Amino acid sequence: MEAILKKLNIQSQSPGLSTGQQSWEGRGPLLESYSPVDGQRIASVHEASREDYDRVIQKAQEAYQAWRQVPAPKRGEIVRQMGERFRAYKTELGTLVSYEMGKSLQEGLGEVQEIIDICDFAVGLSRQLYGLTMHSERPSHRMYEQWHPLGVVGIISAFNFPVAVWSWNAMLAWVCGDVCVWKPSEKTPLTALACQQVIREVLESNEVPEGVSCLITGGRSVGEWLANDVRVPLVSATGSTRMGKAVAEAVGRRLGRSLLELGGNNAIIVAPSADLEVAIPAIVFGAVGTAGQRCTSTRRLIVHASIYDEVKERLSKAYGQLRIGDPLDEHQHVGPLIDTTAVESYQATVAEIEQSGGYFVVAPRVLDGPGYESGCYVAPCIAEVAPTAAIVQHETFAPILYLIRYETLEEAIAIQNGVPQGLSSAIFTLNVRESELFLSQVGSDCGIANVNIGTSGAEIGGAFGGEKETGGGRESGSDAWKVYMRRQTNTINYGTALPLAQGIKFEV
Ligand code: UN1
């Protein structure tokens, strides 16, 4: 790990603030980053004070004045070069993601791959920031719309995807002509610093204005400063519903724009015709991958009564084969939770399942002994619980899967939709009527609805996000770029008269 930290230029005490080219130590409290893998301290950073924050925002505002005038395809070229740098540093950055956050090395590398993919996407997008043209109702008039950059974009990211979610926002925002101020999770500051280091050379060699890519480490107060700051027209926030509501309220009070990607409570429906050879691995990956700490993790399994016992048995068997341990060791399936607080919330949820009359098909357990010294490792578990139980309505960021039985597809869809969150959903069926109903307007109410693949592991090409308490935001692919820009409608009169719209006569 030493060599990797060195290559990524992370020192034992690292600066917590950066404007891209310049970095400095904040005057706020010290933030220590511990690895959930082995409990070791990796490095520390000094958080931002309010003065540090203001200095960064001011730099970002200055940078925006110049950056917005750089042609979009030129901005795309800079993002292309960033993608090349992430290709070159994929192993190191992926390893640090795995070590600081605790996800498996495969998934850490996959996360860096998401950065590379969104860079490629953004490069193409930089020549496709299309507006529409309209036919005017008036003679000798032309109407069209164009998209202009917004300004400073605040990005608040979560620990579970410490670098990919930043890149979905930043790469698009940059080609759109915005500048970014990133507040990473205080649980994973070092992966964020590493990203700044990886792109630094690109910023320097292209003489990108200092302040286009800013980083501010710190806790809740930094998030509040961003949410309340009129100098930040868009705040993109990923995290809990509680945090998202606070951000939306503060941004809404000043009529700013927010992009929210909050909690999920994702379900898979397993219909009688499901191909279980495909369904079982999808369920297991969805429920235990990233130790159940994805927004898209599978939390509820709604299984048809006719195959319920078979699915239960096959899942129990699959869970029995899971290897839990050091995520950097590729033989392990499941790594640790992010910290011991997360373990406490796993335990609290387990207690609530028991209180609400739930039964564990695969038992929960906090692991101890050699290899588990950090105290962050838990066993993935499966519980049979009534779908209406209060705990089932709630997103616990841990590998806990609820098993629910259904009789009719309408009932299964009602159960699947019967939670406050609306991020991801899936059905396993070979019956076209069932899959089409699930995807129809009376089917899944989620932002993501899949057939014969699980709830997690979305590609960057689609718009990512969800409804209800998930916050309604869409990031990444499709036309998600529009949220980073302002639309301007233009009407041009090239004639010699002044006809008014709606046929109104006004003569002077
Ligand atoms: C998240 O958990 O915040 O679909 C993002 C997935 C990943 C992204 C998850 N591509 O699981």
C-alpha cells in the first residue's frame, strides 16, 4: 500500500483543499482516514475552515469566467486526456478505493472503469450539446434554443462510490462549461485527493484555469455551506434521504437547483418461469456485493409461492459458500462495512427484525478473530419478514436481504412499489406478459427497472437515479447533462415588420 500511496502522491498528512493546480492544508479539524479492511490509519487531512471554503469558491468563480469561453469540444479534449490518466492509474486508484472504502478489488477497479467510461461518454457529448429549433408562428422569424453553462457546481459524494459518482458529475459538468467544487465523504477523503492528483498534470499541461477542479474535504458543515451558497447554482448530492432533504430544503430556499441521488430499497421479483441459473447469482451479487452498501443493492426479494422454497434453499446454499474477508484478496466475495458505526446499524436492524417477528433463513453475525481485527466485517444474512414491517421500509446499508412470498404479479408489484424509495428494481421471468406489465406505467415505479438482470451494476450510458425519496435526480448518461446547463430560448426577427405572437395587434 505504501508504494501505491506514494504513486498517488498521498502523504501521511495531506492537504485537504485543492483548486486543481494548488493545494493546501485546511484550517479546520484534522480528519483521519482509517481502512475498514485492517483498521489501520492510512493518512490524515486538515478539513476546510469557512475562510478556506470561501477562498476555493472565489477561485472557482474566477475560473468559470474563462472556462465557459473555451469551446465545448476543447473542454472535451481535456476530459479525454483525463480519461487517459485514469487508464494509466487504474490499478493504483482501484486498489486505494478498495483499501479505503472496503469494496472488493474487482469492484474498486470497476469503479475506476466507470470514470474512464464517463470520460469517453463526455468527450462525445462535448460535440452533442444539442438544442432544438422550432418553427415560429410569425413570418420571417426564427426560433431555437441553446444551452449555456451554469457556473459553479457543488458535488457532495458518498463513501460507497467514492470516485465514480464524482466523475459522473464532474466530467459532464466540465464539458458543459461548468467548474466543480467537490466535497467527498469524510469517510473516504484520500481517494478524492488521489483523483485530484491523477488529473493535475492534465490541468497544468493544458493551462486549464486554476479552480476548474476544486476539492474541499470536511464534514456536514461544508455540505451546508454549499447548499446555502448563492454562488453555487447547482448542488449535486448523493447520500442518505435525510441528508438529501436538508440539501433540497436549503437549495430550494434560495431557488437554486439540486440533483439528488438518495436512498434505495430495491427489490427483485422472481416469477414462476424465472431461469434460476441466472437469477440466483444476480440476487447474491445484488445483495452481498459491496457488502450491501450500494444505493442499488438488492434489499428485498419477492418470490412466487410456487418456487419460494426452492429459491430459499438455493440461496441458503449460495450464502453458505460466501467467503468473507480482506477485499484485496480476490478469493473473497464480501469485504467489510465502512466502519463500526455501520456495524452497529446492522446489529440494530437485526434486533428490529427479531422484534417484528422475522425469522433468519441465513443467520446474521459480526465476525471476529484473525483477519477481522477492524471490527467491520459482518455475515450477509437473509430474513423472512412481513413486507409491511416498519424495518422493511427502511434502507439499512448492510448485506441484509428480506425474503417475501407472493401469489399474483399485481401483488408483487404492489409490494415492490410499497416503500418510500424508488431507485432500482428487477424482475426475473421468461413470460413476456409479466415483463411488459412490470415495465409498464402500472408496473415498477422506480427510476431503473430491469428484466433478467439484478438491481445493481448499472452502465454509465443510461440516466441513473430514482423517484420518490430517492430524490428524482438523474446523473450520468442519456440527457442527464441538461441539468448542468441553462436553456435559453431565442427568437430572431429578420423581417421588416413586427408581428406579435398570438396575433395581437398593437399599433402606435
Ligand atoms: C451508488 O450506489 O451510489 O449501478 C451508485 C450501480 C453502480 C452505481 C451505484 N453503477 O450499482
